[in-house]
Amino acid sequence: MSGFAERRCKPCEGGIAPYTPAQAQELLAQLKGWIIEDGRLVKLYPFRNYFETMAFVNALAWISHREDHHPDLAVGYNKCRVEYTTHAIGGLSENDFICAAKADALFHL
């Protein structure tokens, strides 16, 4: 696992440049199973049932609140698609990679 999961998100109100596609691809190598799609970090998490899916979603919501960085989620019976981007800068930032790593850590508990 990358060192991203141990980091904390920094407030981002714009004014910084998003990662270039090359920078984002380099950092993506530190995350397992994530892809970059339309400028967003994306991963589909599989679950055995709805209860497990919702437990993950609720725990991820708590982490997102604590980090003040929130994903877009698409929730189904036994799956959750997680997408991260930093809206304030119109692209990917370190916060997206931090939260992606925290989602992975949560999934592996």
C-alpha cells in the first residue's frame, strides 16, 4: 500500500494547478485497481450483499467528512463505484490520491 493512506488532505480552494496527465499516471501506479477516467480517479468495489455495500459507503462517508474531501458514489446492491476529483481546481490533486488510498484501506479491513 502507498504512503497516501497515512497522509491528511489539505484544504483546496483553488489556486493550485491540477496534476498533469503524466503526473497523475505516475501516482496511479501507487494505487491498486484504480483507473483514470475522464480526469477522475475511479474504482469499482465489489461486495457480497447490500449490507456490506452500505457499511462501506457509510464508513467512507465518515472518512470523507473527516478529510473534507468527498467522492461521487454510485451505489448498487453489491457494488460501489467511487470517483474522486478536486472540483476547486478542475482536476486531480494529492487529496484525491490520499482519499483513494484510505478507501482501499477501509475495503481491506
